[in-house]
Amino acid sequence: MNKPLIKDLQELVAANIITSDTASRITDYYQARRDSTTNKFNIVLGILGAILVGSGIILLVAHNWDQLHRITKTMLAFLPLAIAHAICIYALIRKKESRVWQEGSASFLFCTIPATIAMVSQVYNIEGSLSGFLLTWLLLTIPLVYLHASSIVSLLIIAISTWYAAESGYNQLFSSRITHYPYMYGIILLCLLPWYYKLAAANKNSNFYHLHNWFLTLSLCITLGAYSGSNDDMNWIFAGYMSLFGLYYVLGNTRYFRDNKLMANPFRTLGILGILVILITWSFTYLWADLSRSGYSRFAGSPLSFATILMLITSAWLMIRNAPETGEKFDPTTYSACFFCILALLLPESAQTGAFLVNGWIILISVFFIRKGSLQNHLGILNFGLVILALLAIFRFFDTSIPFIWRGIFFVAAGVGFFAANYLLLKKRRTLTENTHV
């Protein structure tokens, strides 16, 4: 703890403002915070050190690789793995309480396993695919999460499993080959579910828990399209993604996540952003015209279609369960996924009507946030609603089906709305401040 604070506490005790016992508790509190910060910093340094050492060993071996004998290559291939196992055993036996040793040793072993597999495959000319290599790497490293209680390895597994799903699903999706769905991606995430639950139960405000939420939400966003089955019905994939973002938004507004800050609530953040991106994209008529020309027969038989239905049902269940807690009678953002899917099913032949209704729904969402910001006296929420309206005006400027006069009126209305809404809210704040001081 810093000396000025200690000196101030001594002066307060001498002046009988606080007792010596209170000063001691304050000192212990700040010392505990300092120790916690130092421990986190040491964990980060340990993890970075382990990754750098592993990478350095690989580079040193690779420099003279071609001049080595096959037996020597095999021994060198297993050497980093043997060293990593020795360090992990030492960490488990002698440093079991040290988070630095547990995270660092597990990360080091996580990096050496694929290096050993790659080098042995190269030495003995063992053929294989990239997706098979990634899957083998993942299956061998999942136990590290539980043996070393390693959150870093858990995050790395989520990242590599995303790579595996994208490589396995999208590579074949955009080709003439038969599509193989990356079902192992879901099994790997299920293997990490107990660890995720443990993090949530231990401390839902921890940095590792928030990182897991961000990694999982982004991973699902990246990999969901790999389960669509065909690139012939690409427009229908938007229904799946809209259902995913709708589920994110509803989940982010539940009691468990609702009070979190914006960066600690990836469900609400990615949910609203994803919903708005899809709605603005479909506010143009050309996508609706393409939808009428493309059937949904292949999409209907794909895993994504079943996942879409499941996500819509889950969202509806969460909405019904959380309705008494939120206090908001109607949030159009919450119903956006259902609205979009119903339009896609009922109006595939009516491009103008579909685009018109989507534009109206975006305006409704904008008005909702403007009104919410006004009622809560929150400039951020109010301006977010105005930004939605301004973005819609900007995109309508590029819509050639709308006359210039109407585009100009829409721009003027959006600009006037910005100034008027902010002026009225600031005036309301000023009035409340003056009444408080009276």
C-alpha cells in the first residue's frame, strides 16, 4: 500500500476521527486488492511466458530440421511434449494452489501437443485434413481444463473449435462436395459446459466468466451458418441468425444479465447489433426478390432449420418467464426474430410489402429506445434510438425506389429529431436539478 495513504490514516487516528481498528481494516482491504491485482498480472505473465517458450522451441527446432535424422526428428518432436508434461506434473504436485503455475503449465502443454502431432506427421508422411488435425488437438486438450482448472485453455479450446467448425463446414458449403456438418463442435462445447457452470457459480463478475461469454457468443455467430447445408438457400440463413440474435437479446435482458454493464453483457450487445444489421439489410427490396426465387427445401432439412425453431421456442419461453420482471409492456426488439421469420414465410412473393414492413419495424424499434431514454432520463439510450433512425435514413438515401423528395424529408426529420430529443431531455434534467436545489 502507498505511503501517503498510510500517513493519512495515521493522522486520522491521531485526530480521533477513526479508530486504530478501523485504520487496520482499511489497510488490510487495500493490501488484499493489491495482492489480487498482482496475482492477475502474474497469471498473464506466466501464460505469455509459456506460449513464448513453446513457440521459441518450435522455431529453434525448425531452423535445422531438414539436416536431422528421422530418429532425431522423432525424439525432438516429443521433447517439447515431454517437457510440458513434466512441468504440468510438477505444477499439480508442488504448485497446486498457484494459479500462475496451473494456467501457465496447461497453456504450455496446449501449445506443444499440436506441434508434436504436426512434426510426427511430417516425419512419417502421415496424411490428413486440417479439420481432422484440429479435432485431434481439441480432444487431447479438453482434460487440461479440469486437471489444471485452466480458464485460458478453455478459452483457447473455444477459439480452436470455432476454427474447426468453420474449416469443416464452410469449406464444403461453398463447394460441390457433400456437406459434412461439424457436429463435434457442439460436443466439444458440451464438454466445456461443466467448467462454464463452475465459473458462473463461483463468481459471475469475474473476468474469465465475462471472457467465456464473449468467446461463446462470437463463436456461435461465426459457426451457425456451417449448419445450413447448402449455398443454394443463402437468404434463409438470415432466419437462423435472426433467431440467434433474438435469443441473445432476450437472454441478455434476463434477471441474471440485465444489470451487467454493456461490455459484461455480450448477449444484449451482440443481440441488438445483430438484429439491427439484419433488419437494415432486409429493408431493401432486392433481398426479398431473391427470397421469392430461392426455395427453402434444402434449408428446411438442414440442422440450422431445427436450431432456428428451437431458438424461437426458447426465446418465447424466456419472454414469458421474464415478462413480470422487466416491467416493459412491449419491446419490439424482443419480438424481431418472430416478426422476421413470419414475414419470410408469409411474404416471399411480396418484395415491396416485406421491405415496407421491415422499415416500419426499424422505426418502431427506434421510437422505443427514444421513449425509453426519455423516461429513464438517459441520454445514451435516447441517442441510440436516434442513431438507429439516422442509419435508416442514410441507407434509404441509396434506395433508388424512393423519390428524392421523400429521402430529403426523411433526412430532415431525422436531424430535427436529434436536436429536439436531446434539447428536451437536457431541459428536463435542468428543471429537475433546479427543483431539487429549491
